[in-house]
Amino acid sequence: MSDSNTQFDYIIVGAGSAGGVMAARLSEDPALRVLLIEAGSKDSNPFIHIPFGLSILSRFEGIGWGYHTTVQGELHDRELFWPRGKTLGGSSSVNAMCYIRGQKEDYDRWAQEGAEGWGFDEVLPYFKRSENYYQGEDDYHGVGGPLHVSPLTDTSRLSDAFLAAAPAADLAVLDDFNRDVREGLGYYHVTQVNGQRCSTAKGYLSQAKHRGNLVILTKVAVEKVLIKNKCAIGVQAREKGNVKRYAARQEVILCGGAINSPHLLMLSGVGPRRQLENMGIYVHLDLPGVGENLQDHLDAIVQNTCKAKEGYAVAAGMFPKYAKASVEYLFKRKGIFSSNIAEAGGFVRSSIADDYPDIQFHFLPAILEDHGRQLAFGYGYGVHVCCLYPKSRGTIRLQSNHPADHPLIDPKYLTHPDDIKVMIDGIKLARTLLAAPSFAPFEGKERHPGEDAQTDEDLTAFLRERAETIYHPIGTCKMGKESDPMAVVNNKLKVLGIENLRVVDASVMPSLVGGNTNAPTIMIAERAVDFIKAELHQAAL
């Protein structure tokens, strides 16, 4: 690794929601040489950038990892598909673009759980720094950041009906879910600019990729972190079948997400000793929390079909609308194709909630089957119901010591009975909304769970048969105090017991936030940059 072309100050593994931020921000200092390594390809697929394209992105194998869970005993032994982005921008290039930060109390809870200094007052400036908010700067929002946050320019009449249903459940209609009050229904703000997706590749890397001190490698898979005397000195990667090593003068930063970061740590000899030894991996550090504490938002759809020809259907009658929309989007970046489909939603409380919402809705003016991988013909609409604060905890484990083998993903969904209770309450509330007078003109009929499913037992059976992920895995490299046996990184995101190694992504979250996880992940990266820059400044004194 003596070749200057393979030596860098910082090596960032993963160009997703966090990695794109880290690379762009660190390379702002021309004195630093930064390497960003992404296993996927460039974000050149046009359906990434057209917001409506997310409806079919899961069908493109080349931009996803193709992950599945292990058999889930509480979900009728199903193996669930877990879409994760494998391209520049990572999952920010394939998500529904909803800009949600979570509940203020979520971050204060992090601090109580051992992530000292991560309360809401400490993290708010980093949300604001990342953001270019369409209505300008105020106490909650920022301007001038790389991440554009905008309202939708086009919405469906069905989404309007969803908001109009709010009085049926005694709910308010809100303009912004990222303020003090967020219990109610409303349209989501989205990470879009000029009618196109604003991923971290678009918002951050597009500004940085031409810098001479930033090298971005795509289609390069990192196989392990190179560790010597409990210090990270670089990475070993596979590029076009050949093994190559890159040296890090300052740090290796893992930004692979809640699946790939713990997987790479374990492949590198950092993790639970017994598991690593069973796989024939030399143990640099016995760190039992690696791969533990897996949490995810489970989701179930109350799905209706309807007679009215509204929404975003796969139907012959929609072809003229889609043809017109293609022209409108091509020339104006507006219309149907600027929609994120999950246009509206809201936050509500279950019967066992604390003082704030524990259920999230995403309303889709369409019929969705199998994450969009299957065509669902006909007109319809549905409410996605998700339990925001699940008590079930899962794991990421090694399947083998071969880097190309996917890890074993076991979220252990619904293993805590409270999670079932929250989901059932959410389904009942969703049904109340869909039965409101505002939906009457569309002549809807419930397809799932189905009108015969009325008891809690019926709804539990529905959950076990049809619930799926809504794509928010976190927690597998938990941030905490050194005294916490399950902590993997400290409050500066440094791996405990290994020098010059940091993890910066959703895996460091001690617990799930009450909402979508992309904005919080970007915030974490923005803050990590300040930690690094402060240390560089201190070292220079």
C-alpha cells in the first residue's frame, strides 16, 4: 500500500445516505485526500431521478442488494424482501423521498440510552444545516444546504380525500410534520429539486465529485477493514475480480447501513467472539454488540379497490393520462411523474401510546403488491400502517466468512406482543379514515384485510400473512457508553476498542425514531463531519 494512488486520509465505505454526506463535506478541505467506495454502480438509471419511478425500482436487480430476512416465525415462516439501495446515493436513491425527522423526544431518549450529547437541541442544527427548505429559514428549518426539501407539485384527488377524512378520527390537518405538533394528517414534504429526486448523490456528491482530492469508486466491494494492533489502517476491496488494498492515514469510516456495516465489522474480526471463531475469522476485538439491537418498522396495508378511475392505476384507461404526464414532466418537471406516490400520511396514537404518536400512515392512491415487484391491475388506494416504536429486537449474523455471502437478517418481527397491539389499533384507525364521507364518491371496497376480518384475532392473522418492512432498519452498531456491553460506537461514533475506525449511518441509532430514517441518517453524517473536523483542528494546534 505504498503507492500514493492507494493512500488517502479518509476512506469511506458506502456512498449512501451517510457516505455521500461524509465524502462531500470532508473533501471541502483541499488538504484532505478522500476515497469513497461504493459496491453499486453510478446512479444513471433514469427511474431513480423521476420520482414516480420508485414504483418499479425494486424490479431492477442492479440497483438493490437483493436482501431477504431469515424465516420469520411470527409471520407464518415467511422470508421478507428487504430492499436496500446499491448505487450512488444508496437507499436515498430508491426511497419514497418523505422528509421526516421523527419526534423531538426520540433524540432525548437517545441521550438517556447512552448517546450523550444527541438530544434534540444538539441535533436540530445539523438537520437545518443539511437542508434547503422551500419556505425559508426559521426555528425548525434551514436554507442553503444540499438537501432540497419541497412540497409535492402534483397530488391525487384520492390523497385529498384522505386529508379530508381527518375529522372522522378527530385528527388535525398539518402543513409540516417536522415541528412541535405532528399528530394528524397531511401531505409529506419530499426531498426533491425541480421535480426530481434529491438523493445524497444528487444533493451532495454532484457538488463534490469533480474535486481533485475526492476519488469515487463504483462497482468496488470492500471485503474487510485492515486492522493492525487494534488500529484500522485501510481496507481490502475487490475490483473486477482483483483484490486491492487502500491505506487510510487518518480513518476508515463505515457508511454501509444497518446491514452492511455490522457485516463488514464481523468480516474484519470485530464482533461477538464465538460467532467469529465459528466462522474461522481471526478476532481482533470481541465486541458483542455488533449485529445486535436490530429494529425495523413493520408495515401493513389496508388496501381498497375502487370503481372510480382515480389515482395511479395499472389500467388501460390510464394510458392517455400517463402519455400526457410524460410530456408534462419532460418539459415542465411537473405532473403525475413528479409524485412520490406516498403523497400523504400522518401520525396517530394507539391505545398504549405515551404522550405522542406511535403509529405512522402512508397513503397511496394506488394498489401496491410485493413492494411494486408485481403488477397490480385496477384502481384503488391504501393506507400503510406502521408501528413506530417496536419492542421486538433482532440480529444481523454471519452466514459465512465469504464477503459475497449475504448476512443472516433476523428482525424477529412481532416477537413482542405490544407490537401487535399497536398495529391492530393502526388498522382500525385506517379503516375509520377510509370509511369517511370524503371517500364515498370513489366507491371503494376493502380488499385487505377484507370485510370479514373484524376481530383482533382476524387482524393478527392478517398481519402474520401480509405485513412487510417499510425499509427502516437501524441499531446494529449501537451508540452508547463504554460501560454498555451492547454499545459498538461511542457518542463520537468511534468504534469502541479500535483506533481510527468510525461507523456513520443508521446502524448507530440506539432506537428507532418515530418516522422515516433518511433525514436522521443525513443528520448523523453532518454531525460526524464536525467531530472529525474538530479533531483535525485540535491535532493541528
